[in-house]
Amino acid sequence: MYTNRQSIEQALQTARSSAFWKYIRIILAIGFFGGFLVKSFVEDRIREHDVKRVLAFYKQNAPGSINDGDKHNAHYLCWKYKGKKDKLWKRLEKKYGAPVLTLKEYEEMEAEAAAAAEQEEEDNVNLDEEENPSEEL
């Protein structure tokens, strides 16, 4: 039996092959566009980490300046130096004369400062107040 000059077996084999390549194309398309999604997600996470690092640097080394707490400026700097972060860190070190630490080191320094402030608060007890006001008679 022949139809369109193909046997039934050849037609089935062609159909299987066509379905196989269809699924291969779908998998490749998902991988291609999924790769862009993953790349975008990873780059966003890295940029946010760098923004936090820049903000922590300004908070530590230039408190009260216009850049302290300015997220827009930090985002701009990270965008401007995308792919050249080492250059950004060197310029900040040169400008402010202080090394750029990792975000974890800034968080540890902040925790130590908070603990020191808490300890200082405990040490500053008002000795003029009486301890038990109910004993006044």
C-alpha cells in the first residue's frame, strides 16, 4: 500500500521524527528564554547587593552627606559601573580614604555599634531618682 508515494511504515516514522523535533524545539525555546529570565534574576540580586553595600559605605564613611541613604544615587552608581565594580570600589576608597568592606562586615560593625550604644545606655543610670517611690512617707 502506498499513499503519496510513502508506505505506511515510512509515514509513521516521519510522524514520529516530526514529533521528536517539535519537542526538541520546544525544550530549546524554553531553555533559551528561561536562561534570560534566570540571568535577569541573578543580575538583579547582584545589583541589589551592591546597592546595599554602597549605602552601607556611605552610612559608615559619609554620614549626613547627600549620598547617605540616597537609594537613587546608589542605583545609578551600580548601573554606571556595571561590569566595572572593582573600579567603583577603588574610586570610593580613594575619595573617602576608607576601604570598602563587604556587606556582612558592615552589618557586623552596625551590630557592634548598637550593642555599644545599649551598653552605654545601661551605664548612664540616673542616680538622682529614688528606686522605690512607694516608700516615700
